[in-house]
Amino acid sequence: MDYSEKKIRRINRYEGVVINVTMDRIRLPDGSEAFREVVEHPGGVCILPVDADGYAYCVRQYRYAMGEHILEAPAGKLEFGEDPAKCAVRELSEETGFSSSQMIPLGRYYTSPGFSTEQLYLFLALNLHAGEAHPDVGEFLDVVRIPFDELYDHVLSGDIHDGKTAIAVLQAKRYLR
């Protein structure tokens, strides 16, 4: 059965620096009407770097929306139309200083399809080569080296609250057995 919803009209739009927000009046499959708010986001990448000794590298940074410091895999926003693999190389270097000669795609995921267009592309970075981190202006973070198995246990116990990091760790586990 087709449960598609059809836009009747756009009611308003907010254009921001990172996101745009729209509110549309829509027609439901049964003919009734409703509203849908949509956060438009260009998407992003998340990279889980793991070295030859079995250590993963995460970043700890303050996330204003959550009001806390969060341990997460390095990540960054795609520019509109940017290739996710190229973005992953850039973000890995910016946040950790690492480059990788083996970038393994771990899949594409919707962050919250009920209201957002954001899609995240996840990568496992192996064969790491150290370099100097160069975070974006206004980006403050610490690189945290943690045994991959310990990070995996933190995901399973619910101590990692960042969804993209949890998915990346779970997906990476099959490559790192």
C-alpha cells in the first residue's frame, strides 16, 4: 500500500547557517490534512579511526544543544554536493591529524527521519598515519585514545550516548574481529 503524503503548500521557512526548517501543510493517505516540520541538513560523515594496536580515537567536545561534553567519533558536516569519502578524509585530518590509507565505508544512516533530511555516512579508518590536527575555527576538542574493545563495551553498556558513534563502533566490530 502507498502511504505517501503530498505537500499542499509550504507555510513558512527558516534559513539558518547549518540548517533550514520548513513547515508544510500536507495531505495524508486518507485525504485528511496535517502539518510536517522538516529540518533540512546537508548531511555529514563520521569516521572511526583504529590503529594497528587496536586503539580507537574519539574526540571529546562540548555539545551546546545537549549541555555536556560528549565522547564521539570524529565527524563533520558535508558541504552541499560534496563526496562523503572526501569529506571523511578532510574531517579525520582536521580533528585528529590522522590520514588513512584504508577508509572502509560502514553505511549511510538517517539521523532522525521523522523530521530531518540529515544522512550520515560512516567510515572505519585503518592504516593510520599521524599528523597535526587542525580543527576548524571555533572548534574545541580533545582527542581521546581508547582500546577499541573498551569503546565497544561502552557502547553496549549505554555509556556512549552519541548515536553515530554507537553505530560506527557496532559496524566496525565485524572488521576488527
